[in-house]
Amino acid sequence: MYKKRDGQIGIEDFGQEAGVKLSPDNRWVKKSETIPWNEIEEKYAKLFKGKSGNVAKPLQLALGALIIQSERGISDEETALQIMETPALQYFCGLPKYEEKLPFDPSLMVHFRKRLTKEIMIEINELVIDKALGKGGDTDTDNDNDNQNGGTLIVDATCAPQNIKYPQDVELLNEAREKTEEIIDNLHEKAGGDKPRTYREKARRDYLKTVRKRKKTKKEIRKGIGKQLGYLRRNLEHIERYIQEGLKCDFILLETLKRLYEQQLFMHQNRVHSVPNRIVSISQPHVRPIVRGKAKAPVEFGAKLDISVAEGFTRIEHISYEAYNEAENLQDIIERYREREGHYPERVLADKIYRNRDNLSFCKERGIRLSGPALGRPKKDVTRDKKQEYEDICDRVEVERAYSLAKRKYGLGLIRTRLSETSLSVISLAILVMNIAKIFCADFWLALLSIFPRFVFLKWEIVQ
């Protein structure tokens, strides 16, 4: 059940204790003004179909708490405590007055992330950008300017690394073996009788014998993997016999362990090091290895996402835990740009991977210039516009700057949530918070320029 509020309160309506004065220039008060709370709440209320039961926490409290957490990089418990201790944060979260008590139980932060999914976060991000740009909402794409391209669209892809231990086959199999031993212990307590032998002490010694060596040969690693596969196979057979007797266990975990065993057995028998949909974490089986080819980390483990930057604002265009070719999404990204703006972009700045024949043909038909060199060998009779290429490279840095800021300050560099849906929500939230911060900084510099006109020559460089 959800009960909508009468509307967003103003700072003059916020109840404050004697001696506490909340300034209209407070940054959290200013940030609250950049978010269209009422429009977001209308969409949020539709998620609750029932008319009975406990009333859910207001949208502004849920979203405000998540924004504060992403902005400050703190835990769920610390987020609730800081909101309790700070009047400005309570105003930002939509509370009617300042009260020195916990606004919610910290465990509700998980429910906030589950409820505000990545789709909802992306939609909220669009509403915030529309308000900042002064757009009314729906864009009329059937106008006279459909054939006149304009604007710049910058596109790139990156990975949001998950907080998992670097996966090694021997360690994964050892962890899986220990999980199966715990399942066998629990099932034995229910079934009684003779307990099946698991050889756990011997398996532990074999594992330590392999991992404690500083320099391990390929033969030693392969031998260690083979032994752990044998122990794991025996344990899975014991568990299967218990299940046939009618006993129950954590079937989701058991299926993950079975898939891990099958994948490791396939790689061991065929002497390969890759397999489709490879499991790299038992606690987070949705995480996949993403080959990036970077010098620091050739392979990252987490969600891969495409983002676009237009008019200074960042949007998530596609996100998935499965590895994919980002060039396949370029045409859809351009079409979504046209739906928003009413026309195609004049130029698209992207990496070389986006310059395949299909994308080049698509852009040429619509009068879009896709940055980068031509395919194939350089032609002798064609002169390159080096000045234009240099400008494109310089302008494309904006998307790299957005990645750097989101990873360094807003938590995109290491995702600490465990569930797939909450992790995707946190990734989308990082982009939203980054756009809100950009709007706040732009308003701050515009106010500063109005006070100090002699800095007016910096206006466009700072704000844009």
C-alpha cells in the first residue's frame, strides 16, 4: 500500500527546533529543488497495487536516502544515522520537521534498492534532465526540423566491477566443496543414520598443498583442480541421494554448485580456460568476466554498460552482466536521441569498435558524421581533416571524464551490493547522482557569476 503526499513542502514549512535555522542556500536544499519529486512520486505510486496493509515509506525518503548514500559513499547504517543527525538531510528526504530519531530501519535500504529498479532509476534520470533543460516531458518528433541534424552524441562502454575476490579455479572448487559439506551436514541432521564420508580433512590438505606454493606449475594446478573435482563430485552424489529420499535444501545454491562443477569439469577435460556463462563467484553467480583489454585490468568482473553524453548530461543506454559487442547498440542509441530531441545528431563521437559497416551505412543515410578513420587501407587521393579529428578526440574526452567521476566519487568503481537487481539499481543511481551534482554545480557558478560579473568570460567554459 502507498499513500501519496499532498505535495513537496517548501523550506518555510519545514518544522525546526528552536535555535536551528535551515538556510535556503544550503546545498541539500538546492539539490532538492533540482529533482521533480511530484512527477516521480506519481510513477512510483503505481508500483503499489494493493489498497490495504502497511503504508510504504514515501518516495522522497527512499530515493533521498539512496542519493545521500551514493553521494557520500557510506553504509546503510551510517546513512540512516546521518539523516537522523542532520536537519538539511531530513528536509532533502521530505520529512515534515526535524526529529532526532531514525527515519527508518537501516535494513529498509535493501528494499529501497529493490523497489527502485534500474528501469525506474533511468526514468527518474530522464525526468531530472528534462527539468534541468526546461523540457515539458514528451518531445514532439513530428516537426519541421526532422531533416535538420543538430547536436553531438558521445557514446562509450565500460564495466562496473563487482566486489568479489579474483576467481581462481582451485579456490572456487574448494569453496564449492565446503558449501556441499555444509549441505550434507544439515541434511544428515534431518535424515539420521550413517553419515556419508566426505574426506574433508584430506581435501583440505590437498587444497593447501596446491595454493601455498609460491610458484605453481601448470601440471600442479591441473592436478589440484582434478582432486577438488573428485571431492565435489562425491559430495554432489551424496546430496542427490538425500534429495531422492524427500529431503530439501537450498536448491538455488545447489544448482549454482552443479553448474560450477559442470563448467570446471568441461574445462578440465578439454584443457580450455573459458566456457559460456562462466561462474566466477558462488555468492554472486550472475557476475560474468568482461574482457576489456586495459593495461591495468585486462578482464573485469561485473556489469557492462553503454552510456551516452549529450548536452553535458549522462544517460545509461544499455546494461547487462553478459558480455556483448557495444557496436550492436549504436543504432538504437541514435534512435532514442531522435525521440528525445526531435532530430538526429549532427555527429556521433565513439570508439573505433563502433565503426562497422552497418553503423557507417546507418549514419550516412541519415546525414550523421560518425567520428574516426575510414575502414580499410588509407586512400592516397583523400586528404584527412586533421583539425576535425583532433576536435573530435578532445570532445570525446567528456565521456571518459564522466566515467572517471562516476567511478571515483559515486561508487561505480566498486559495486558492493550482492543481488543482481540491487547492483543494477546502484549503477543507475550513480549516473543519476552525477547528473544532479552537475546541475547543482552549474547553478552555483551561475549565481557566483551574477555576483562577480568580471568572471563572465568563464561562464560557458564552467557551466558547459
